[in-house]
Amino acid sequence: MTSDLPSTSAPRWKTRTYITGGLAGLAVGLLAAYFFARVSEEHGVEPGRIKTMDALKLAVALLSIIRQITDIGAGNGKK
């Protein structure tokens, strides 16, 4: 009777994947912020607001990366 109930705990690989992805995202985000601040400092300017078009370009690039990661996870062998 209890075997018919869905499992409430996530598989171990799933938890490991979330933690690894979160840490990778944190590292990439901190590295990007560091380079953004460093370039602004080298040019002697205080970084202003990011322009809308620049934000849209970054969003499209991020969606493309997420799609590629999803394709890898699906294991469909696309190249």
C-alpha cells in the first residue's frame, strides 16, 4: 500500500545538480560583477545604469545558454 504513494524526497542526483548549478551561477555572477567593476574603474568612470538594449542582449544570451544546457540534459545528441 505504501509503494503506491509518490516519493517525497528528491533523488540524490537532483539535489547535487541543483547545488552544483547554484554554485556555478554564483561564481559566474560574481566574476561578471568583478569584471564590470574593474573595467569601470580602469576607465575612471562610475558605472551608471545598464541600458535597456544591453539588458535585452544579455537576456537573449542567457536564454540561449539555458537552452543549450537543457539540450545537454535531454541527451538528444544535437550538435
